[in-house]
Amino acid sequence: EVQLVESGGAMVQAGGSLRLSCAVSGFAFDDYAIGWFRQAPGKAREGVSCIGSDGDTYYADSVKGRFTVSRDNAKNTVYLQMNSLRPEDTGVYYCHAPRFDSWGPGTQVTVSS
């Protein structure tokens, strides 16, 4: 069974940092890309970042230079390091395995001004 579980969400002040984790099980983690999405209240879910099996990365323009995605294949875990957080980064953050169209339950990030 494919499972993804996010953790690390919290409430922080603007300018602060958080590191989100996505623990993955149920498939050969090394071979597949994993993405991060977020959904703010009243808005559609949007793509934030993605990391391929080869380590190639993608970032939405809104987070470039502030967020860094990485993966630890030994731990079957993907990380999203978020720096210089802004109130507009507030939302529920989800990880996604596109090959299996599987989502985690999400973790809440709240950035106060």
C-alpha cells in the first residue's frame, strides 16, 4: 500500500523557517519523483516544488530562492526546507507521488505577520 505522511507544520512568524518531511512507503522510493503542493483557505491547491528520482528539482516562482527540496533515499523521505516565510505561504502542505497519484493527509503551516 502506497503511503505518504507529512510532518513538521507549525505556526511561525514572518521571516521564520520550517522544515517539512514526507515519509514514504509502499513503493521503490528511489525510482520516482515526489512533489509538494499547498492549499490556502479558499484557494485551489497549487504546486510548490518537485524532486525527481535523479535529484532534479522544480520550484514555483513564488518560492524560488526561499524553499529547498531534498530527498534521503536511505530514509524514504523527502524534505522541504522553507526559509524567509511569508504570510502568503500559509496553508496545508501536501506531498504527492505522481506515478501513483497518491497524497498524504497534509500538514498545516501558518505564518503570522
